[in-house]
Amino acid sequence: MRQSNLLCEKPREHVFTGTDKYLTLQKIVVTEQMYPVLEYDSYFILVRDGTGTFIVNGEELPVEKNCVAWIQSSQVLTIVPNFGSKLELWVCDYDYQLLNYFVFEQVSLNYEAEIVVGMPVIGPKGENIERIISCFEQFNRLCSYNNNYSAVVRSSFLRKIELLYCREIRKHKDDYKFRDLPLGRKVSLYIATHSTDDINADSVAKAISPKVTGADVNHALLVTTGMNFSQYIIRLRLVMAASYFLYYGLPFDYISANSGFDIDVTFYRNFKKLTGMTPQTYRSKMLNSKSNGRVYRKLIISESIISTISFLYENLSEHIDVNTLSKELFISDSLMRKQFKDYLHTNFKNVLALFRIRYAEALLTTTDMPVLDISIEAGFISDRTFSRTFCDINGISPGEFRKRRREGNRND
């Protein structure tokens, strides 16, 4: 069994995630061992260059260029570059709370548990890794577009990264065994997947191994997360409660009970202690849509528009019109048009066109397909319409775009 790595200080928050980092790409260079980090949201990390180690709740995982990490809100991360090396990282706040809502019908307890217990680091090689890197690069380009529907497209790319990441960890499921993990990682994984149950340090110890005691569980958590059992499980329950805040209209007593709190007062007191504000104030802040790329969070009050955007993204190569959408999603065309105008200040055709152009950009960059074939593959009725739309969005023709991309790749 691998040994847990001792933490030298209490983990810090709001380093990689927070309301000021939603839907942005952070480019970070790490030249020496970082302090441990424990966030409220999960986040993706793409290693652009360098070598080193990611320590996740005491588990040491070597990383190199093109490795991808998905760090959960239950995991303490310490980043350690190799001696003489520096780690160049791209980091995206996954905003797990919103995107759980975004795919509400597809989320199950088993699926969430699979994510939490999966490999924290994958790569650097493989088809899924290459596609994840492509999503990061497209996300990076989209950050220059400061409008509502571009923000929604970016959130869809994060969703795509999640799907590809989960696909990759399933391939390695048999190679990543719970029994081989250090005790601190085992304990944190068990608590993360049973946080709403009535558990204590002794019951967790018994579930993990007859040789482990409640004192061992507490010690393992302290040296890998900086928190004892009580502090750790309360934090996980509060993070779960915050994820329910975006399910518009759920009462706080319901959220409290479903997050593992027996008494509402305990929930309110601990929530304010952790965040510095009441649940009501926190939810209001989460739904703020005035600045810092948070416009898309206002969409949370409209399941119909989220369903529409998901459908457009998943069927971008098909012929789609307002009648098709109305029939498939059981939404009136007048309501759909009004919601796109009110929430995105655009229409569904513009959102669909942007999806198609981003897909076409990827094909122009990574394949030798003729422009005509790419226009058809991306769902355009003619190469003339494709070229006109492409130029409207990017300011250059598809051919010029491909030429510049290839010249840039050769220079790199």
C-alpha cells in the first residue's frame, strides 16, 4: 500500500475555483511545491508542459505533458514540480453544481460515485486524451467571445471533457484498485460516497479493514486533508447542499435533510461558519448574472432552454429547425424563441451555428477533409452558407483558417 504524504499546512480555498473563475481558462506556471488546495467545486487540469507529481489526499500521481486531472471537491491537491522542471497548467473550474443540473436526467448516485472513486489523473496518451486536449483548446479560443451564448457553448465543452474523462477512467477501472490506495485516500473516498449516511470514524474504519481503528481514520484524514472526521464530513455535506441550491425552488429544510443533516439548525450554523453567509445569501450570489461570466447561471431557472441547448449540441450535424425542436422537446416555438431572447439575447439559430463552426474548426485543424465535406459533416446545407457563416464568426475563410492553424503548428 502506498504511503500517505503529510500536509505541511491547512488547505487553501478559492485558488482554482470561485465565482470569478466560472467559464474562464486559467494559465498557471508552478515552479515549486504548492500549498495544498481544497475547493468547493471540482476542476480540470491539463498539463501543457513539464513533469511533476499531483498529491491527491495522500496518493502520489506522476504527471507529464498532456496528462489530465479531474480534482473533486472532496480531494486535497498538492502540486509538486520535479526538480529543475516547471509545470505549465491550464485549469478550468468545472462548476460541478451547475453541470450536474445541466445533465440532471443523466445523473445517478452510481454515476456520481464512479466519478468520485475514479482515477484523479489520466494520460498522457490515447484517443480520449487527444479529444480532451482539443476541447481545452476550443474552450480557450471561446474565452475571447464575451456574450451569453458563447458562455453556454463553453459550458458544453466542459461537459464534453467530463464525458471523455469518464470514458477513459472506465477503460482503466480494473487497474485502479481501492486496496492499493493509501489509507487517507481510502478513508476520504469512503466518506465522499457515504456522506449522507449515518457514519462515524469507527464505522468507516470497520468498513475499510478490520485492522483499521477509528483513531487511524482520524489520523489519516488529518495528515492528508488537514481536517478530522467531523470537520471533513460536515464540509462534504455542505458542498452537497450547495449543489442543490441550483435546483430552483427546493426548500432549505429539504436540502438540509437530503445532504445528511438531521437538524436544520446544525445545517444553517455550519453553512454560515464555512462560507461566511447564510444559505439564502449564498444562493442569491450563485445566481448572480451581472458580471464575471456568470450570465449563464441565470439559465438555471429554465429547464426548457437547457434542454434545447443540450439537444442542439448533441445533434449539430442534423437538420434542425424550430418545428423539430418543438416536437422533440415538447416546447412551444413561441416560448422557445422568447426564452432565447430573454436569457441569451440571441436565437437558437445563432447558438447552433456557433456549435457547428466550432466543430468545423476542429475538423479543419485535425483532418485533410475538403471544405465541402466539412460543411456537410458540420450540418450546413451548402459550402457557400458554411463559408459565409464561418467568415462572419471568425473574420477569415475556412481555407485561410486551416492555413494559419497549420503554419502555427509547424512554428510550435
